[in-house]
Amino acid sequence: MTNNKQQTAVEWLFEQLPNKLKPHLKKELQQAKEMEKEQIIEADLNATIRTAKGANADVSVRRVKELGEQYYNETFGGEQ
């Protein structure tokens, strides 16, 4: 099975750090990944709402947030 998940900017940056620093930054990495995840979901939410309003569609914010979460999980692998 092939892993087609993309890498987030935070994950890429963490990989660039020297190995001796990584164990000391695990907590900060998790916090940064969660913040980045929320930003990606929020951006997807805003884009979906703008698109739906332009099409005069009725939008459920809860449903759109669920779709944003689904998009993140499918694109970046969700909880790792």
C-alpha cells in the first residue's frame, strides 16, 4: 500500500531539525501540528462557505467543519 498523504509545513520543519533537538521539542511539535490543522480546516471552511454563498446554497457550518476535518485527514493523514 502506498502512502499518498502530504506532509505539512510543521512536519517538514521538524524533519529538518538536528536529531538531538527532536526529543526536546515533541510537546511543541504536537501543539504546532494542532494549530496548523485548525488553520487548514478553517481555510477550507471559509472557502466552502464563500463558494456556497456564491451558488446561493444553504450552508451548515457544522457540516462544513466536518468536511474540513475530513479534508485534512485525507490530505495529511489525520491523527498521527
